[in-house]
Amino acid sequence: MDLKNIAVIGAGTMGNGIAHVFAQNGFQVNLIDVNAAQLDKALQTIQKNFDRQIAKGTATEEQKNNALANLTTVTDMAQGVKEAQLVVEAATENIDLKLHIFKQLDSLAPSHALLATNTSSISITRIAAVTKRASQVIGMHFMNPVPVMKLVEIINGYATSKTVTDTIVALSKQLGKVPCVVNDYPGFIANRILMPMINESIYSLYEGIAGVNEIDTIMKLGMAHPMGPLQLADFIGLDTCHAILNVLYEGFGNPKYAPCPLLTNMVTAGYLGVKSGEGFYKYEGGSKELVVSERFSR
């Protein structure tokens, strides 16, 4: 399929990044969100991210202007998807919300349209089952920040057709990404491996084995990770980490995936990492210096 018209559902961090990358690569993009203020914020973020790319020499002012001309913001889903050849859902990582969106998309999007979800853990097969086009549903898991990160984890649902998979692989390459195809089991590959590492790091802190800075430094300097697991958890969002661990725990029925009690307490109390201003570290006024939260200071 020659895909040109793309609809992106959700104008949050992932949605605006996905819209940015498609628009930058010449696709016509409708960015859809029921919240007009969120759409305005998304456009501002996209412009700022382009300015960063221009400053680094990875994009030009002309590319920025062309991309913004390719991008339309829409508050009405029916209007936004009526001509879409591919819809990429990037709403909050909530199973009920995603199932509701895909039921809507199935009735609103053209019958030939492919439906992709940016979920990082929720079953593609389960999402596809609420539609009448399960063979056209696939996972397209971009990494944050989308304009920078090369990987797209492509997840086949049980009924996803090979033609659809091949189309999404080719499309990902058009975006300058590196596609990796995996099958639909809890956590897929990225989070099945990453989340237990993050959870074990939180357990190590919870049990008093080492402090926040020591845990992250050991993994950065000893394992060549660009970011320590606790800092990465803050960046992802501790609520998102908690939700993914619960998907793994429920999907496999194995207690090794159960979220650490410390993580559960932090999420319950609203300490979610970067998005709330404090998690394992404190985030203040745009400072890039890592400051360990006073709760974990030694």
C-alpha cells in the first residue's frame, strides 16, 4: 500500500512526536485530540523540537516549514480519520480507553485503513478483537523522544496479515527508523526486558542495598547504559512503569513481575517522575542537573 494520509490519535508526548516524524517525512497528518488546548500545546512542542533539530544541524528551516504545512490539528475524530490510510493511536496506556478508541475507529475510518497502536504493553490481539478488521491491526511502538529514537517495535497481533506487517516495516524505514518485528505476548520485547530491570532497581533501593545515585551510576558506568534505570523510570513516568508491570504480572501470572511496593506507594502519592516534578530525582526550572529527591538522600 502507498500510504500518504496519516491520522494520529492523541496529542500528548508520544502523539506529537509521531505526528512530527510523519509530517517531516512528507506525509499528510491529522493530529487528533478532543482537547483543543492540548493540540495547541502539541504544535508548540513540535515547533520547539524542530528548532532543536535545526540548531543541531539535523533539520533545516525549510523542512520545518514544510512539515508544519503537512500537519493539521483536529478535535473531531470522524473528521480526522475519514480519509486516513493509516491511523496511529497514541492515547494514554489504559486498556479500556484503547478498546473504546478502536471500536470508534473501526466504524469511522475507511474500510481499507490500517489501524496501529503505540501501546508499550497491551495485547494487540485483544485490541484487534473489538474491530471487524483484526488482520489490519498492528502494534507500532515508537520510543520517546520519537524524533530522536531510531527504534520502532512492530508487534503482530494473532490475526495481523503479513501484508500489513510488511507495509508497516517499509513505512518505518521511510521514516528513517529501524523496525524490529515481534509477536504479541505481555510486554512484547522492549518492556518485558526493561521493566523487570527497573523494578529490580527499585527493589534494591527499597531494601537499602544502595542509593539512587549509586544504582544509576553502576548501570551507567558498569553496563554502558546512557541513563540509569531509576532516572529512566522517572523519564518514562512511574505510573506508566507501574501499569506495564501489572500487565506483565497479570499476563504471565508470575510474581517476579509484581511492582515493588515502593513504586506502588510513589505512584499512589503522585510522585511520578519528570511529569510531576519529582520521582527518584527532583526536576526544577529546566535544570539538567540530576538532584536526588530528599526522600532518598543519604
